[in-house]
Amino acid sequence: MSNHHDRRNVRLRRPMLVAAVAACLVAVAGCAPSPTTAPGEAPPEVLRPAAPEGELPEPLQSQLQAALDETMSEYEVPGAAAGVWIPGEGAWTTASGLADIESGVPVDVEMTWPMRSVTKSYTVTLLLQLVDEGKVSLDDTIGQYVDGVTEGDEITLRQLADMSSGNADYTNEDFLAAFTEDPETIFTLDELNGFMLDKPAQFAPGTEKIYTNANTNLLGAVIEDVTGEEFADVLDERILGPLGQEGTRYILDAVKWTQPHPVGYAPDGETLAPQPRNISIFGPAGSMITTLDDARVWGQTLATGALLDPATQSERQEGAPLEAGPPYGIYALGIGETDGWWGHNGEGLGFTAAIFHHPDSGATIAVFMNESNVTPKAHPADQMFRRVAQILTTGAER
């Protein structure tokens, strides 16, 4: 374990924090395939994939640590947790730097981290499970489930999942006014969706691919409508419980976020400013927390499609580049692809995350960092993922 110490001063400016929320929200990265599920049946049991035994070779660990140190130094990231798991070769996990600059608390590999938009991959997986069970169709329109969405009788669930719906996002003046009035207020899913209802569309459905949180939050409403349960309960029953994700939760009240946990920071001139802890502003698009090992499990499960029918997973991976949004090679149905690595990243209110799996090699990478909104614009966790992927690719070529 290494400790990278950020020595910059820390100060808190509420006006700056509130103004940054819109940008943060816009920014917001071994199981065998399950047999076909008959319509109306529950998905088959899926076991938690085990981590590879042993540690990765020391030379490779040194390369990985050097990449982490370089990334943290380049972007002046206070703290990070990262892991690489390769079947047949071993694992490397590390915690570097500070979780809390003011109190001097170091990062620990057992800490929980916000996933931000990695949450989207869970939400769309839930939707696709309902598709497998014949309870919804990707060609259904959002208007069948949620009233008041502009062009809701044309926007399909598929277009919401792949970010081609064109509907308005909820990060508008009404939302920002409500957040500014009380940055600690806990927003419900209905409230978040309410901010975008009846707002003008950004573009005609299916004509562009613009990444927004509202797309996924509308799918969260569909999941609640179809199952008759709260989103958190559906998530627990269908994914977290079956996979043994004891360190992963969907939470809206940050008070329930178990201490100690990292503090999120964003640049403010020459200093770092702690960001609001309000997790509820993201909803099913980004309100989950997780641990490093649970991230390993999810990266593998997501990319291999272990919770879905093989045909559904294949359809899930059909996508195209985003015209605005995170830096994936392609973005498909709640999952992104970059150079053969499948997964998701996330960013917002002081945190970045990246969880990716390489189906051909079986390798998984997970990175969490407690700084967001780096200028010039960069995504530190995603940059670390890319550097690690390059190291692993180069090693394979050798």
C-alpha cells in the first residue's frame, strides 16, 4: 500500500459548490452466461465469482503502482483505491493517499465509494431482467409508464438505455433552485423526474446520442411501476442479494453512509473544496456506493452478462459512440466499451469511478478517486483505467 499525500489547502465555498452541481450531474464509469429464462420466470441463481488466488507478479505490481502514482500526481488527486484481477495470475489491490485531507484519514481498501454513473449499469441490468421475463419490451415507450415526458409516446426504453432519447435532463433552473435553497434536501425519484417533465426535447428520438441522468432515472420509474416495489428493494432482491454484494447499497440519505468513508473534492483555484454529500440528487442514475471487491464482482458480472439471457446480453452490447458524454468507444444499453473492455465509469460531486472487464482475458479493473471536475476536463479514474489497460495489453504482447 502506498500513501500519496496532497498538501493543498482545503476550503469550503457553498456558492461554488452549488454552481458546480449542474456540471457534476452532466458529467456523471468467471460467471457463466445464464440459461434462457422463460417469460414470467425468475432469473436463475448466479453465484458470486471468486477472486483469483495469489498476487500478481511483483514487476507488474510495480508498473501498476507507478501508473496510479503518476495519475494521482498529474491530477492532484487526494486519495484512491484500485484493483486489478487476472484469472490464473493473481490480484493487485491498493489504497493510496487521503480519504479526508482535513482529518488526515488515509484511504483503506475496505472503504465504500460512490459509484456515481456506474449505477446506471445496475439500473439497466434490472430493466433487461424484466425484458427477459417478458414483463417489458425495449420497444415499449416511456409514455406507457410515465406521464408528462415530452414525446413520451415516441421515446422507447431502448433509447433511454442507450442515451438516444432526446428528452430533457432534470438539471435545469428549477432543480438548481431547489438544491440551492437546501443542499441537504433528500430528493425522491419522482421529484427528480418531475423536474424534466413537460420540458422541451433536446432532439428527435433516435437521431443523436446525448448522455443524461434523466434517461436512466426514467428507467428507474419503469422498474418501480412494473415490479410494484421501491427501486432499492428491487436492486437488493435481484442483484445485490444474489451476488453477495454486502458492501454495495443504493442510498439517498448520506447519513446512512457508513463511516469512515472518503470525502469528495473538486478544484477551487489553487485549493481543493469538499463537495456536498447529497447522494440523492442522482437517483437510479448514480446513487449507489460500493467496495473495491464488490466492484470486481460487478465488473465481471456486467461484462459477461451472467444475470441475463445470452441473447439479451448480445443485444445489450449493440451501440455507437456518444456525441456528448463520457469517453467510451461506444455506448450501448447501460454499458460502455473501450478497446475490448466493457463496463462503466462515473463522476460527480468530488468522486470518479471506473469499473471495466475484458471478456477475452478475464481481467477486471476497478478504480475509485476522490476528486472530480478536474480542469482542463479529465476523468482521473478513467485515465487510470486506460493506463492500466495499456499496461496489461503491452504485457500480453510481450
